[in-house]
Amino acid sequence: QRPQEALTGEPRLFVGLLIDNSGSMAGVKMQQARKTMIFFSEAARKMGIPLMVSTFGDVAKNIKEFKQDFNDPAQRIKPKLIESTDASGRSTNLHQGLDLTIQEMNNQRRKSPDSHGLIFVITDGRANAGLTGPALKDYIEDNRGKLTYKSFGLSQSEGERQNIQNYLNGYFGQSNSCYPQTFDDLPGEAFRLLRVNLIQFQRYLN
């Protein structure tokens, strides 16, 4: 018989990081997204917060599961990070990335019913595969419940910035979206927002 994990009822916070792996993320944008993952992994490890990391492009892929140790060479998280963030996607299936993360968070919340999920999304473009438009917005709203979404929109020009602001604000809300002035600002902005939310959700931590 498979061992059963008892429901603890202990409040927990679970963090998910989603990285856009579409072709437009190539170069410095992806380099900064990788740095952000490293910062998140270190912060989560120090605070004992389960962290999951996934990418989304043509399909969604899991890089790091909640229980995995980012620094354990045997688990090959760092090589998998490089392999899975090659900006090879020809499309941007944000829905599949969100669904993968949400399903895993739901599995964790069955073991810790009082827990909350915090999902960060790094992207530079509009979803164009899977659920899109109003259908994707409805999916996000239907799963909001004990989930909080935060997004980071990357752009190279003022025109692109306005487009991605309209797009992400529509899905996640203006107060839940951040637009770094430069790509190099992404890790610092993401880490700052992570710290703010960890303080906000401190009551969920052990």
C-alpha cells in the first residue's frame, strides 16, 4: 500500500514561479528571468517556503517541484533550468503553465487545507495558445480563491509596454502587475515583490 500523508491543517504558503519560454524571451530577458528563479529559490529555502518553478511556451514544463532542493546536484535542477529556458517556444501557452502550477498547488492544499498559493508570472507577450482572451480571464478568476497572482511584463519600447500592460492588467489586475523599466531591473523588482508578499502572508508560514 502507498503511504498516506495525513492532513496537518497547518497554514502554509506555496509559491509558484512561471517563466515564459517563447522565442521572444531570448537573450537578456531570459538571463534575468533565470536570475530571478535563483533569487526566489534562495529566499524560499531560507524561509522554508515550498517553491515550484515551471516554464510555458508551446507546452508547460516543470523545472522544480515543491519538495525538490534547488542546490542538490543529484536532482539536476540547475541543468534543467538551462535546458528548459532556451526560448525555443513558437507560441505562448500561459494557460497550460498556470494549469500545471495550480493543479500542483491544489494537491498540496489537500494536505494543508489552510494554505495559500502565490503565483508569479514572467512574460513578454500575449497568450496565443490554449485558452486566450476572455476564456483565459475566466479561468484565472475561477481559480482565484486561495490563490494570488503577480505578473511581470517585459518590454523593449513604450509601445510594447502599453500593450503588455493592457494585457496583463486585464488578466491579473493592475495592482498585481509590475513592469520593470529595464530587463536588468527584473530580479530586483521580483525579489522586492516577493518580500512584500511574504510579509503580507506571514500568517501562512510555519
